[in-house]
Amino acid sequence: MISADSRQIYRGMNIGTGKITPDEMQGIPHHMLDIRDISESYSVGEYAPEVKHIISEIHARGKLPILSGGT
């Protein structure tokens, strides 16, 4: 799963974002969660190439990437 939610990328923004818990992940890799501190800026221009790379890696493992979230 790849998060496409603009708030879930930030560490510490768990309340009100619907961020999945480690127990709920059930061992399934989740990407683009908690990748920046709240004090750091982050743009879609940075997000897009990172996600393209992750999608390529998931495809290389023979898996189907799922993007979830966002507004």
C-alpha cells in the first residue's frame, strides 16, 4: 500500500488522519507514511518521483501497488 494522503507523510500526525496502526498493517508493507517531520516542507514535486520508484519496486516483486488516501 502506498499512502497518497498529504498528512500521513508526517510523523506525529496520527490523530485525525486515519493513519493505519502497525497492528492493522498485518505484515503488509506500507509506504509513504511518517517520512517527514512536521517542521519539514514537502511537495507533490518531491512525492511523485519517490512514489514512481516505489511502484517500480513493487512491480519488480510481481505485486500490484495500491495507492490509498488523499483529498
